[in-house]
Amino acid sequence: MQPSVIDWNDVRKHKYGHLSESASQYQEATDILELGHFTWDKYLKETCSVPAPVHCFKQSYTPPSNEFKISMKLEAQDPRNTTSTCIATVVGLTGARLRLRLDGSDNKNDFWRLVDSAEIQPIGNCEKNGGMLQPPLGFRLNASSWPMFLLKTLNGAEMAPIRIFHKEPPSPSHNFFKMGMKLEAVDRKNPHFICPATIGEVRGSEVLVTFDGWRGAFDYWCRFDSRDIFPVGWCSLTGDNLQPPGTKVCIYLNKNGSTGPHLDKKKVQQLPDHFGPAQASVVLQQAVQACIDCAYHQKTVFGFLKQGHGGAVISAVFDREQHTLNLPAVNSITYVLRFLEKLCHNLRSDNLFGNQPFTQTHLSLTTTEYSHSHDRYLPGETFALGNSLARSLEPHSDSMDSTLNPTNLVSTSQNLRNPGYRPLLPSCGLPLSTASAVRRFCSRGSDRRDASRQSGRDPSSWTVEDVMQFVREADPQLGPHADLFRKHEIDGKALLLLRSDMMMKYMGLKLGPALKLSYHIDRLKQGKF
């Protein structure tokens, strides 16, 4: 039996209270679906388009409520090995979707699921059905340690209650989509985002999802019953953020401008000459993240920002933790420039950004520095939060008159629609010997707080950032591998347990770098520093 066309006005009545109950008046309801400066009703009229009927989608007629909370535990299929059921933690929420991280995995493999997905279940469901929980693909520890790891993970954890899970909706009887229909769709390259899209082609049970304004950069084929596609108005009903259609804006960096007392001019010189062209929210994220990455103290720059809503996410590492917050939603280059102007004024680095190219005069870089910085910002790269590295320890403690203080810091990370920026890695023109590296690292007195904390410290008490600093200073050729120690969360205790075979098997290092690191670690354990 062919499913009937759903009347979403009945759903909207609960939220808006004044809408028509007639399905024929569905498009009138979209008048109120204003998302920033983007309005579906206006957009559909401008493009002479029609929305795909709701019965085309494998989505609940009444969008499910999301009662999950950050840190709740549940069972989930490993998206990279769908035959395995793993323990997952809720690390993010938006609309009717959950951002999940498999316990024992790193933050590079987070994924999103709807709250009514059949791929998530309460803890205990696997065992109840005769199955066994498995470690995720790429489990960071030895497979033999999985039972004990599982026990520790679940001990005292908050389990998501059964009542907040929802039954997955049925699939449509067949593919009802037609070419040209409008919809909302997950950007699979940056799944935090849902964007306006068009059915570009229909082929059997498959449809081609094309993202409006992006010229094929993010298009993909999927089945007609994919859970990644939604009817027009879905984001408004669920409270998710709908990105406007892609537009090109571009912000230019003035490398000859004043970087002020809080930004490292040498690091600024290693940034690209411009951010974009890309969506306004992406360009803003790139520019703000660059300021954080180039700061002497990330906490200072982070302190000038406040939690926004609906925008991209930036991150900083300080106080031994990673912090993230949302920037405000932006839709124009004018707003981006105004935001950056205010931030730069607080940083005392006026005239750092503009909408026209600046004449650039680069500082000279050593061969080592250039080789480590030349490929840091590659077109087409997706910026993954959590890749930011430890920054310079030089002192810059000038007080500031700031009226923007961050609130509601979130210790989660998110992938962003970001076509051109990834975090800056510091250069590595440092001493070769382990002895010299550790002496300089432990005796550095430029920052009194960090110096007192690090001087004479047992390596087993080092943080991940300390370990990365040690790797860079031990041998300049090992510098490019330092980020792996953040990815695998290697602190001082873990460092002292590393062997060359482990680094090759679990961290992906080649034999040469692994042997070099083993040599320096052995010397560290012998106290020869």
C-alpha cells in the first residue's frame, strides 16, 4: 500500500499553534521557517522548485524527541565494521541527532546517528540477544586488554535509559523521488552540517544528492531510504541548524600588519594569505582558529570569545584540557569582517584581516621550518578539532579590557565544513640530542608558571603536550610525527611504555622514526638527560 502524503502542519501546530491543517497548504507553513537569512519559502519561489513530499523519506512523521545527554553510554554499530557492536559515548547533541564516539577510539572517528536509528541500542541489548560487545576498529590498546577496559568504561557510567530510544521508522515502499526536488541533507564530508540540497538524478533505488551552491564538491549518491536525507523544514522542527546554500566569500590576511602582544608573528607568517573562498561561517572559523593557533597563550584568545549559536566550532588547549565553543551563525562577509575587527581590537592586532589582498612580505624561514609549514593549509582538507598543538610558552600576560567571556565550554570536538584550513604545526628548528632537548624543556624559564610546573619533573608526570614538546626537541626529523602523540593521547606514563613495534603497529610509524623514538625513550628511562 502506497504511503499517504504526511500533513506536517499538524506537527507544526504543536510548535507554532496557528498553522493550517490542510496538506495543500504545506508550502505556506514554510513561510515561518526562517533560518538566519535563509527562508525556505522564499528560496523555493526564487528557484521555482518544489520540496520532496514527506512520504519520500525514511523519517518519522513526527520528529522524535532527543532526551539524550552528553556522556551517556549506549551500544552502537561500529560504522567502519558494521558486524561489530561497541560501547559508545554521547559527545554531542543537535536536533534529533547524536554525535557518538566509540569507547577505545579517538576523536577522529566520531559519527552521527538519529535518536530513532536502529543502529543504537541501550546497554545490555547485545548480550540479551546472544551477542558480545567488541572493541572498535583501531582500538588503541592491546586486544587482550579489552575485557578490563570494558569493565572500567562501564563502571559508574551513566547508561542511556531504554525509554529515550525510539523505534526506527519504516522505509517507503519504493523510490518516490524525482529529479529537481528540494530537501535537507547531511553533508557527509562534514556530518555536523545539514544543508539545502536538490535531487540531481534518480537511478533505481539510488538518488544523487547535490548541495545547492557547492558545484559538486560535496555531492553523493545514496539509497532513497537513507537516514541522511530529510524533508524541507526538518531542521526547523527538530531544532537542528540548517546551513544556507553555499556562497563564496574570502578574507585576506595582512602578514605585514601588527600582530600585537598576543600573537606570534612568526606563526602568523606561516598562515595562508587568505581564508576561503568558502561559506561565510567556514571563513570565520578558519580565521578565528588561526588566531588561536598562533597565540602565545591560547587561553587568552579564547577568553575574548563567547558561546554563540548555530555557527562553526573552534577549539583551544589550555589548563591541560581541550575546550571548544560555537561561533555565531554568519551569512555575509560584512558580518565576518565586523566580528574579526572586534576580536583583533581586543588582541591589539588591528588591520590583520581585510576583504582585499594585502602586499605580503614574508619573514625568512629556515629550511626546516619551511618544510614543516609549507603544507599545513591544503585546499580540500577538512579541519578536525583536536589536532591543535601545544603552543609557545613565551610570556605575554598583559591584561586586557575584554567584554566577551566564554560560557558553557564544551569538551567535545566536531568536524567542520572547511575546504581550506587545518591547524598550524609549530616549526622544529631545535637541538638534536635527547639530553639537550630535555634540559631545555625542563629548565625553560620564559613562563614562570610553566617553568615551575615542568622544571625537574619526572617524565611520567608529563602531559600529552609535554610529550609532544619532547618529541619535537629530541630530533627535528621527528617533529612531523608529534601530532600522533596527541591523536593517540600519549602522556608521560604511556610514553615510557612505548616500544618500536607498538609505534609501528598502532601509530602507523615507519621503522626509522620508530627506532629513533625508541632510542630517545630508552635514554629518558635511563635518566640520561
